[in-house]
Amino acid sequence: SSHGTSVMCCIAGVDTSGKPFGLATDAEFLLARTEVNSEPFSEEENWIAALEWADQNGADIVNSSLGYTFNRYFPYQMDGKTSFVSRGAAKAASKGILVVNAAGNEGDKENWKIIGAPADADSILSVGGVDPENGLHISFSSYGPTADGRLKPNVCAAGKAYAYGRKSPGVIYGTSFASPITAGFAACAKQTRPGIKAMDLLQEIQISGHLYPYFDYAHGYGI
């Protein structure tokens, strides 16, 4: 899909002249398509299967630019323990995978002022969006915390990017793109310390946030 292509571009894109366009163009990639247009619950099962497949094939970092909110769950269920995808994300983290997930685009919705799933999962890096023009929360980026009061998002990155879709490049908006920008950065960081554990890498990225040790529920620990 065009969305998935643009997400991939933020990590692995190379432009028509051969110039690297993404954050980690020399990484090795496994691609899994888990969503269909009608949004059935089976998408969560697909996502879990994709995580298992990625784990079996040695994935170090997973980027996931999706989320499930009011079409499937109530706000009180965003506790990192209820949704199928959030439980799967936490399991992947326990196996040593750094899961990087978009915080969601519900920030300007009156009926949903909480982080979604699987961004609510414990031990994963949930990424909010900022306006790259001013470095402040971009209006659509979802707010934390989780339903049980944990800090989310963990960090933030540009929620507005320039990337290729299926046919041509253009300006795109969403935490879907803040997430792969952060995942690409994480891959570069891991290259400098290949033996670092996923949870240690997550903590190092949090410490690098410009607000650290302070935080808020719009930016997490910051950019």
C-alpha cells in the first residue's frame, strides 16, 4: 500500500539518483503486511504471526505504524495487557526485540484522549509526533498516558515528513512516519553498539530525548 511504502521509505528509501533517503538504508529487512481494508480483528492475529515470524528470522528491531482504538476498544482497556496486539508486543520485547510503534493519530479527537494499542504495551518504544517546523506536539499526535497511568509516548519525532509513496514523493503526516524515523535511528544506534540489549537501547533513546529526565504526555521524554 502507499502508506506502507511511505513508512518503508523513511527507513530504507533511496531516491531516483541513488541517494539514500531513509535513516538506515544499509539494514536488512523483513516485510510483513498484516492489515486489510475492512479492519477485522484478524489483523491483530496477523500482526502477532508477523512478530513470531520476525523473531524466528532474527529481527532485532520491529517498526509498526498501526494502532487500534475506539473502533475496537474502550479507553480503559488501553492498559498494555488487554488487547491482543499489546500482549504480543510485550512478548516480543521479552524476547529481546526492540518494538517501535506509532503513538497514534487521535490527539485531536474529543472522544479519545489516551494512547492506543499496541502503543500502550510495556517495554516497547512508542513514538509521538512533533511539527518539525517548531519541535512541538503536532495536533493529531495521540496523548498519553496509558489507562493504568504509565508514561506514553516514550519519545517523539517528526510527524510530518517527505517520502515516496507507490508513485511519487510528497509531504505526509502522521505518527506512522515518526515511528520509522525513530526505528531507523535505533538501527544506526545499534550499529555503533551491536551487542546492546533491546531494553538498554530503549533506555538510551529515552535518555537522548531533549526533555529528559523530564517528560509530558504529549512528547514523552522528547525528541
